[in-house]
Amino acid sequence: MEKCSYHPTAAYERPPLKSPMVKRRKNGTTSSVKNVQIAVLGKDGVGKSAFTVRALTRRFIGEYDKTLESTYRHHVELDGQFLSLDVLDTAGKNSLEKIDNCVHTGSDLFFVLYSTIDRSSFEEASLLCQYLLKTKNVNPACLILVGNKSDLKHFREVDEYEGRLLAQALECGFYQLSVSEGFDDSQNVLYSTLRQYVNTQKHGSPSIRLFFDNVLSRKKSVA
Ligand SMILES: Nc1nc2c(ncn2[C@@H]2O[C@H](COP(=O)(O)OP(=O)(O)OP(=O)(O)O)[C@@H](O)[C@H]2O)c(=O)[nH]1
Ligand SMILES: [Mg+2]
């Protein structure tokens, strides 16, 4: 179901799309390619770059340039639908301008990360989510709260139920994981979200409540 290419490019310079994008299968049939713009947000150090690279390439790279903001272009085939992903891995201090930019450059999905060993990052994630939902009118179905670093149990400052409660209050998706422990949890978070997004686009928008009843009744924690 994955991957054809992996190209970090400069921040906010999302590559222009050729329209219409069509992919030819081996059997000669063609299928349109859907572009999905994704923004990864959260306080510095919560694991945004680690999550992005892990979900796209399975690799875990311990240290990243802290000021480097990158967009990764990646191609996947999911349930017969070709997707061209542009994943914006934000870096540095969050600002309203930066978040506005993510919205205005047309992000379809927002992953907001916090670290389970840093309560202030959870508070910042909460503010970020509220800003996206209330001020920027982002659909909660397009917002996913992710608690990272669940492997560091002895340093834990945010319990899983707190993340789940916040997500329920905001009606957004929620996962808790450890990016460092394996690639499958990060990929599950990405692909489950993409699958839901593509289905919603295909079959019309179900009610948000129905959507989150589905999401929240599935296994919430992949940790
Ligand atoms: N133990 C543990 N460490 C992690 C995990 N995820 C990321 N890290 C580490 O946390 C540190 C920060 O990760 P980054 O991916 O650079 O965080 P970031 O959010 O991109 O940080 P900025 O780009 O500075 O905003 C690195 O040392 C990672 O190796 C995890 O699940 N568990
Ligand atoms: Mg980073």
C-alpha cells in the first residue's frame, strides 16, 4: 500500500499539482490521483519530525534539525485509490501566523502532537486544536490529537484518559503511541486517518458525531 517516493522540499513550498493527475495500473486501467495536504503541529520536541518520517518511511531518526521545516511528498495506494501526500512537518515555536499559514495553504488533515512526558505540550496542543476548530473553522473530523512518547512511562505527565477526554470534548480523533518503539503504530495512525478521510470524501460527509463514534469505539490507544 505504500510508497513510491520520498522528497523533502522547502517549507510551505508545496509542489504545484498537475491537473488532472491520473495513474495507470499494470492491467491498463487508470485511476485518478487524489492530493491530500497534511500539517503536523505541536510544541517543539514532541516528536513531529520523528512521527512524520516514521509514518512515511518506517525509519526512526533520533535527531533532527530543530529549525528545519519540511514538506514531504509521498505516494501511496490505499484501497485502490492513489494518493499524493504533502506532509508539512512544522518546526520551531508555534505562532498564529504559522497555524494560519497551514490552513491557508489548504491543509486537509491536521495532526496535533503532544508529548506524554511534557504537560505543557498537552496544554499547547489543546490551545492549538481549539484555535483550529473555533477560529479557523477546521472540521473536527480532519483533526487528530496524538500523544507521543508513551514508552517513557516513568516520566509520564499526561495520562491516556486525559488525551481521550480532550479529544472527546473537541470531537476529534485521538491516538497515543510511541514513535520510537516501532513503525506500525505511526503508520496505522496515518493510514486509518487517510482511509477515513478518503471514505468521507467518496461517500459524502457522515455526521461528525457518527464519525467519531466510529473512531472512538475503535482501539484508541495503539501504545
Ligand atoms: N523516547 C522517545 N523519544 C522520542 C519519541 N519520539 C521522538 N523522540 C525523541 O524526541 C526528540 C524530539 O523529536 P523531534 O521529532 O525532533 O521533535 P519535533 O517535534 O520535530 O521538534 P521540533 O522540530 O524542534 O519542533 C528526539 O530526540 C527524538 O528522538 C518517542 O516516541 N519516544
Ligand atoms: Mg522537527
